[in-house]
Amino acid sequence: MSWLSRFSLAQRALIGLMSIIALVFGAIAIPQLKQQLLPTIELPMVSVIAPYQGASPDVVEKQVVEPIEDSLGAVDGISGVTSTASEGNAVIMASFDYGNNTQQLVADVQQAVNRAGARLPDGVDPQVVAGSTDDIPTVVLAVTSGTDQQALADRLDRTVVPALEGIDGVGQVTVDGVRDVQVTVTPDDAKLAKAGLTAQSLAAALQAGGATVPAGSFDEDGANRTVQVGGGLTSLKQIEDLMVAGEPGKGKPVRLADVATVKEEEAGSDSLTRTNGRPSLAVMATMDHDGSAVAISEAVEDKLPELREDLGDGATLTVVSDQGPAVSKAIDGLTTEGALGLIFAVLVILVFLASVRSTLVTAVSIPLSVVLALIVLWTRDLSLNMLTLGALTIAIGRVVDDSIVVLENIKRHLGYGEERHAAIMNAVREVAGAVTSSTLTTVAVFLPIGLVGGMVGELFGSFSLTVTAALLASLLVSLTVVPVLSYWFLRAPKGTPEDAEEARRLAEEKEAKSRLQRLYVPVLRFATRRRLTSVAIAVVVLIGTFAMAPLLKTNFFDQGEQQVLTVRQELEPGTSLAATDAEAKKIEKLLGDTEGVKDYQVTVGSSGFMAAFGGGTDTNQATYQVMLEDDASSDDVQNALEKGLAGLDGPGTTTIAAGDGFGSQDLSVTVKAADAQTLRKAADQVRDAVASLDDVTDVTSDLAQSVPRVSVKANDKAAAAGFDDQTLGAAVTRSVKGTPAAKAVLDDTERDVVIRSAEPATTVAQLKNLRLGAVKLGDIATVEVVDGPVSMTRIDGQRAATVTAKPSGDNTGAVSADLQSKIDALTLPAGATAEIGGVSQDQDDAFANLGLAMLAAIAIVFMLLVGTFRSLAQPLILLVSIPFAATGAIGLLLVTGTPMGVPAMIGMLMLIGIVVTNAIVLIDLINQYRAQGYGVVEAVLEGGRHRLRPILMTALATIFALLPMALGVTGEGGFIAQPLAVVVIGGLITSTLLTLLLVPTLYAMLELRKERRAKKRAAKKGVPAQPEPSQDPEPAQV
């Protein structure tokens, strides 16, 4: 690769110009980078929501769930299906592996649902829902007003929605929480009877009057005329003026308004939403593919005063969710830590080189490499998020390594008195191969990230690309820009060739007398002479490493400090919306009185769209989104809320989680059985076992209890009265909730026209006394209260229940191991099974995949080293550094109390590439000395002495660059930065020490053994062996 330097020195002006152009281009591209909290991740799930109003769970299961499940079985790529049949609703979630073609799967699922449509009951219209992290609303506004919700929604559609849609990057703006409006027709039973009409007569008239019939077409005067009969119902007056006729020969047709009341009113609701205690509507803005969360957040903030003015007095506009500040805060924090790391790295270089010019030449590689990496992100349409920015921050300590090695060698050669051009070329030529190999080994460890599936692979794909781009850019800069800047700014030697020889001798003497050399060389000489003792010490250290490993705490991800809390409340099954609302108001009052709570929003009942991703669907549930003050601690607020909830009377079961509800960190156990009784018994056993664990809280089971329901069945008197189950069902529906009879288009909006009884039945007694002509319902039907399931869950076609619990500490691995022991010890009923899932399974899968990735990385690094050194034995010596890197990594994790999670495992993966880089540079120089005639031990001593300074510089530069991140200076490093930095720092400390001592020792053992074998073979053949030099040759030209 030295040809790059030769070209660069010949085209110095071109290289300088290209560097400036790269910086300018970066200054243009960087502001255009999208800013997000996380990279875009397609959720590996397609959900089917199928409402079936009024149907019981067992009916929903038989008539809706089973046909859809059967149809989904033919879709390729689906790994599992979880279905929940609840009162009037079915949710079927089909899961698949990350990385599959989500769009194609959604299309396939939609086709499967369409095929199942013929088997579904009339009126069931399944909706297929899929999403990604981009579908999470960027900004959610809550709007409250003294006017009715419909009027408020109309004002929002005219003012707020168009304003938000005009913001660059906003893809969609929706208004949620608006109650539907319907046209209610309430018959007067006496007037109906007098006119000889029935409710069925009204329904028939509405259906006929609202019909639009295409009657064909004909040609007239050369033009085609389409004929249409009717035009639908378009106004309340038209409905009122509709003529209703009874049976032929029984009275005259009458005007509908003469026998019934017609009015427009709000339909019944299955949910309520309030913000800060007031009824509200939600305005949700979602960004498009090219949107930036920070830019959208700032634009919305700028528009808020204008929007509040447009809404007028009495209306309040509150931001209840905003990704922008969190993204901006994380980016600012990581940028600050990266800048501090850069300063620390530059200071380390300055201390070692003792030259401002040399330091500046080296430091140039950092901004140039980072800018080039950011340009790669921009061209790949990737965002600046916690993962990519964390990767850049971590890379800051590494991108300077190649430049340090190159510049240090250039400075050494200049110090020997060589001519400037020759010194630079000789210096680069000696280290170009080693620098290239070391960088490629570091980059190569990220290739196996592709083997890591699941969320980890999705998250760290952009992380790997960013680090790879930065490191390759640093290699390019070190071989092109650094030699050119060295030529321009480093002082050239003066004097004759004799002066150069004297300068070299003096430089060698000065270096040998330096404090570092006086400390290191005697230790290295001892290690190479007492080789077995050195190896024994290393083995003891390695055994200590293995002994420390079980002491580690483990988890999946550390969520870090959150500014949002999610509270979930669940009351007894069958609790009405009104009763749940009353209990929710108690928690709202607690939230309003809790210090640190900025805003809160509650949704009582169905969570609507979020039901597709595990949200609530029943009236006995409530969900709270709690926004915290900027200076509030989420742990303190959560503790205060838990204490306050414990003091409330009858709030039901409540759980509090940090974050917005995505990325659950809960343990879960899935219980399956063939029948309901066995499932209930097994689920109770598992729940008791989970609850007996010491470090878990909020143990819940989704196995629904039975809830009373009213059953109406026709008896033998029904037929004589002219009724059967179908006609009885229509009559009871009209009395309880109303019967949809037609559609009307009012103000360009389609509304249901519903016939409802003047006195709806609200009790069992009223239902029994319902008049059906000459008889009462109770006379011709059995009306009784019976028990029935609230919901029924199936996983892959088998009845199932899930027991969940929240780990209370940060050692999820230990809790998972205890949980597995508890489950293994259970004696479940015959036919029942229990399997651990949730965060335990996620963690196990991630650790297993990352373990395979590490083995693959070691294999790739080994192959690169074999190609570099053309030897199988020497690369094995270099790989010895890897297990000793774990010594420092594990030790520092234990000292700091940091759990071993996915970010720490990624740090371990990075260490595989990092720790061998210094060993490559060292062994490469030792081999150069051996080629020049040095003996084994002498070559090792000379190589170690000359590579001591660059090895220490690169290691310390990386360590100090990562120090602000490891210390969490800003506290905004997120879930990745701190654990990863701790692992890399700890691993570098021990691996550097062992690279400087153990690697040379093992090299000496290997090469001396090879020499002894060569002497024996020569002696057998009668050829005198070449004697090892008795004294040191002249110092090598390095």
C-alpha cells in the first residue's frame, strides 16, 4: 500500500485539495442527515384486526380466528401465529424473522385474509396492519376544548392538520379519539302499532330509500347516457320525509317522522381519552422516510403559538409525546463525549511526540475520517442516531491509530537525519503492510454481524457500517494525507550524510535512555529469558479470567434514563367502561400531585390501532403515558408512583415501565395445553413459581377469568309467537344497542343509520320484560346470567396463556436462570407445557448469535493474519492476545458494576479486531529485524523497544478517547455507549500489557524451537548450522 504514499507525495497539491473538498462536501451533507433516536427497523410482525361487534369470545374464536389462522398457514415466511379472541374483537399476530421482505409478507397476509373472507360472518371486515419504528408518532399533541368533540375535530381538520402536514418530513397527520356520529331513529311503539307498522318496516324503508341502483345505459343523439335510480340518503330531512309502507292492504304509507324521532348523535364508545384530566383528542404526526425527528419537533414547536391562536379561546394544545428533544439530547450528549474524547486523544499524542506540529498532523486524521464516514451515511440514506453516532464516538479513539504508527515512524526516520522525502517513504514502506493488515482485521470482525439475526442484527447493522467506514477512511488518510502533511510541516534534517549517521546514533542513545525504555526493556528481557515463568504467569491470569466470568451480571439492554413512563391498569374482567373510568380518575389525581410529572394522558378501554401490537382491547383496562420534567429522575418518579398506587383503594392491577411501552424488558413464560381446565391449572402453577422468585415484581397472567354474561335462548313458545333465534336476536339487538339499518352521507361523511328502542334495556329484568308485540321476551325465551370467557388466546393453534414478570434488578441473566430452575422443577398436568420467552429468550438468542459471530470473527482474523505473515504459527501467537483482552474487560465490568449485555458483547467483538492490531505492528517489525540478521532474542528486544511508544500511544489514545463515554459525562450515552466503552477500555489495558510482554515471549519460544530443530536436521545431514550472531548487528533502519 506504500504506492498510495508515493502517489500522494508526487501529487501533494491534489491531495490537499481533495481533503479540503471532502471537508466542504461533508459540511454540506452533514446538516442534511436525518436525526432519529434509533435506526429504522421493520417490526417482524403482521397483525390482523377483525372486529365482530357483540360476539362472545368463543364465537369470535370459531367464526373469525380459526378461518383466518387456517388461511395464514399457507403463507411462507411466518414463524408463528398468536391469536386473541375477546368480546367483539379478534387480533391475530403473525410473526416472522427480521430481515424478511415485510412488504411482500404483508401482501401475502392480505391475500390470505381475503381468501378467508368467504368463511367470515357478514359485517366482519379484517384489517391487516404492519409497521416499523418510523410509524411511531414523532409528535403527539393533545387538544382539549369546551366545545363538543365533533366540532373540535372539524376545527382541527381545518387548521392544525394542514399546518402540520406542511412541515417538511411529515408523512401523515391523524386526529384520534373522535367519537363517531350516527343517525338514530327511535320508533314510537304506539304510533307504529296504530299505523300497522313494525320496526322491521322502518328498517326495510330505510334500506330501500337509501339504495342507489345502477340501471344500465343507452345511447341518445350520439351520446351514452348512464341511468341511476335513487341517490342515497343525504340529509336528516330526507330521512324524516321517507315514506314507510306496511304490508300490502294494511293501511296507507306514513311519513317516517310521524312514527319515529330522527336525530344525529354520538355513537357509543369503547374508549375514553383525557390529557391532564380533561377530555381530549390526539393529533399524531408521523414522519416520512426522509424525515428528521429533530427538525419536525422544532418546526412543530415554532408553530404551536400560531396553532393555539387558530383554535381560539377555551382550547388548549399540549405536547404529550415528542421524540425530538430526546433525540437532540442524545446526539448532543454523544457529540460532547466524542469531542472530549478527541481532545484527550490529541493530548496523549502531544505528550508522547512532544511536538505540536506532529500532533496536529496526526489529529487531522480524526475529523477527516469522521467526515468521510458521515458522507457514507448520507449516501446510504442512513440517519444520525444513537447507534451511528455512538459508533463514530467509539471510532474516534481508533481512527487515529494508523496515523500514529505512520507519523511516529516518519518522525523517527527524520530524527535519524534522513532526507525528508526518503525518510517519509522509508517510514511508510516499513509500516504500510502492518497498518493495512491491522485495520482490515479490525474491520473484518464486523462482517459476522450479518450472522446475528433478530433485533440485535437490525440495530447494529448501521453501527457496523459506520465503524467500518470510519476505519477504512482512517487507513486512507494515514497513507495519503499524513505523509503529505508530514512533508509540509515536519522539519527536514540539515547537514551532510556523516551528520545524519551521527544524528541517528544520538537518537538511538536518547531513546534507549528514555524512562519508558529503562522501565520496559529489563522486564521484556526477563520475560524472554524466563519464558516458562512468563507463560505460567499468563496461564494463572487466564484462569483468573475464567473464574471472574460467573460473577458478572448479565442483561439484554440497559434502557438508561427515560423521560416517559407507561402505567398500565387492569380491573376485574367485565368491569364497565364507566367503572374503569372512575378508577382511572384516582390515578390521574395521583399523577397530577406527583412531583416531576409534567403531563399525562390516559386512554381508558380499547387502545385502537395499538391492539395490533399487544395493546388493550377491553373496557377493564387503562393505559397512561406520563411525560416527566427535564430535570426529573425516572426512578424517583416511578418509586413515588408505586408508593402512591399502593395507597389507593381498588385501582386493580397496575404496572409501571420506563419508556413508551416498546422494547419490553419483561420475563415471560408461555404455557400451552389442549383444554381450558388443564391450561388454567398449569398457568396457576407457573404463576406461583414466578411469584416465588426474589428479584421480580408485577407478576401477571393473561389467562382471563370467567365473566358473567346474559344468555338469551328461544324456548318452545317462540315459534307459536312467530319468533326464532334470528328474529329474537334482531329484536334484542335493537333494544340493547340498536340495529344498523342503512347508511347516510351527511356533510360528505358516511354515517350509520341505527334503529334503537325508545327505552333501551339496561338490566336483566328489563330485558325479560321487553315487549315483542303481544308477548314479553321472558315468555318465549330463557334469559339468564351465565359464565363465559373474557378472552381466549391461541399460539400456533393451541390454547395458551402467558405469565409475565418484571426483573427488579439489572442481573436479568441470574433471574432467568432461577426462573428456568423453577419451571424445570414443576410437575405440570399431562398435556401442558411451559416455555420461557420474553427478555430471557431474547438475551439467550442474542448471546448465542454473538458468540457465533465472535468465533467467525476470530476465524476471519486468523485467515487475514496467515495471509499477512505467510505462516500458521505466528498468527496463533497473535490470537493469544484475544482471551487476555477478556481479562480486563470482565474485570472492569465487575469493578464498575456494569452488566454484560448486548452492547458489552459488541465491545467484546470489537476487541477481537482491536487487540491484534498492536501485535501485528510488533511482530511485523521483529520479522524485519530477523530478515536483517538479528538473532531471535535480539530481534524481539529491538522490536519491542522500537514499537513501545507507538503501541502505548495508540492504546492510550483509544482509552482516553473512550473515557468520557465510559464515565457517562453527559449521561446521554444511551443504552450502548457506556457498556461498550467500559469493555474496550478494560480489554485494551490488559491486552496491551500482554502484547508488549507475552507475545514477544511466545514468539521467542516458537522461533528458538524452530532454530533448534533446524540445527538438528542440519547436524543429521552433516551440514554445519549457521551460528547465531554473538553480538547485536547494527540497528535496523526504522
